[in-house]
Amino acid sequence: MMQTKKPYTVSIEEAPKEAVTVDITYDVKDTDTGEVSQETKTVTIEAGKKSVEFKVSNVDDNIKENDEVYNVGIANPTDGGFEKVVVSL
């Protein structure tokens, strides 16, 4: 089995004057078994920057199966004086 990582980016429209901290929660549902796993991590967009990348791990087990569905959400953005925070591929 091989573990791969899918990159996501959290971004804001204007670079903040102070760091912005955002909680990222993501889950993946195995469409064959219905099993859902969830993880939360905190990312920081540094002052003067407009984005930060984080990665979601998945396992390539070489078994033919239906697509797996990822849900990614943000919560608790703090500091920075931001107006809008977006999660994107």
C-alpha cells in the first residue's frame, strides 16, 4: 500500500497584518463500506501572506473500489482582520 497526499489551500483575499489561524476539519467516506474517518488540524496563514497549503492523506491499496468522498470545512478563524476565508483544491 502506498500513502498519497492531496493538497488543499486555505486563502484570504488580502494579506493580513497579523497571522490568521484556522481549524480545518476533513473527513473521507469509503463508499464501499460507508466507513467515515475524520481529522482536524490547525493551519496558520502568516502575516503578509495570502494562503497556506495543507495535505490530506489517503491510502492507495490497489483495490478496485468506488470513489471516496472528501468533505473539507473551516472553523474558528481568528486574528488577522480578515473578511473571507476559502478552502480550495
